[in-house]
Amino acid sequence: MPLTTRASEVQMRPALAALPSITPVGMAALLPGASATFSVVSNKDKLGASIDGTFLPDLSARQKFLKSHIVFRHGIRTPFSG
């Protein structure tokens, strides 16, 4: 059937997502809490991720954030569950 004989309507809506990738934004997208509050922001002329209001422009910021969301239980690191 030729495409010109079909009647249909197509709607397009833009979406923005951070793919888990080897970039500062992509790696931050995998951190705890990112599924709920992840955003890409600019702070002092630096672009980076933000999770729970914490600006994460580089590796050291991501490591600090991750350590603050991990607890030790019986000598084993486990994700913080609240």
C-alpha cells in the first residue's frame, strides 16, 4: 500500500536524557538518586550533573557524592537505603 493513501498523524515531542557514557554527565547518571533528581546544570561557567541539588562537575565530586551514599554493614559496602 503506498504511503500516500494512509491517513495518520504524527506528533513529535523533544526529550532530553543522559545516556550512561564515559563522560562526566553520563557517569553521574548512574549514581544513587539520579533516577529521581538528575539534571544537567551550569555552575560558575562549568557544565555538570546535579543530583539532589549537589553539583557534580568532575570525578572527585562524583566520588565524594558516592561515598556519602554508601554505608558499611558487616564490613561490606552496600547502597544506602535510607
